[in-house]
Amino acid sequence: MSASYIDRIAEALHDGWWAAHRDAGHTLGPERNREKKTHPHLVPWSACGLENNNQDRFMAALIIEYLRTREREAPGYRPTDEELGEQIHNAFAEYAAVERPGHPEIGKTWQDHEGLDRAVHLAQAAHVLRMWETRPWKETK
């Protein structure tokens, strides 16, 4: 699998995150502020910067491995948005535990998620699944 494909999945993760925030009324702002509904990363993935993009790449690699494993176990398998949303939550929690100690996502389970947090991961799942279905390679046993 090429690095460019990881970037395509990482960008799909960001696009889903962006769409969920946009749908919730968030706008571009100088800092993340849930009350004012602003965030500095409400821009295309390519404009987010290396740190944010590497977070998405880390999550993309975990999600791709999950999807590849499931597909090898059951050819033709396609997870639901809910199932993949949970895997995206787990991938972010794993990233945050190392790179963002104290982040509110750490210690939460998928079942704890509601509102915007849940909507974000479900939107990410939908974007990733669309990209996954158009992948340029096929798994072989």
C-alpha cells in the first residue's frame, strides 16, 4: 500500500470531521472553542499542517489495517458506519493517549459518545468507506 493511499484515507477522515463540524454550525476561527463553534482546522486537509495531517495518517493506517483484516476474514465484508465509527474512535483514542495526554477522548468508550463527537466519527466513517470502495488495489490471500 502506498503512502499516497494512506494520505487519501487520512484526507477522507479530515473531510468527514470537517463536514460534521460544518453541519453543526462551526466556522473557521483562530482557536478551538466549542462555545463559539470555531476551530482553526476547518480548512482543506492540505492546509492543516504537518502535526494534524500526521494524526490523520496515524488513524488512517490503523483503519486501513482494520478494514484489510476484516476483508481477509470475510471477503466482500463492508462495515456499517456505526462499526467503523467505533474503530475511528478507538484509533483516535490510541493516538491521543500518546500524543495528546489529557485529551477528553481518552477514557471514553464509543457508547459514551453522543452529539457532535458521535456525529464526527460517523461522518468520518462514511467518507472513509466511500474512499475504501474505490481503492486501486485488491486484497489477495
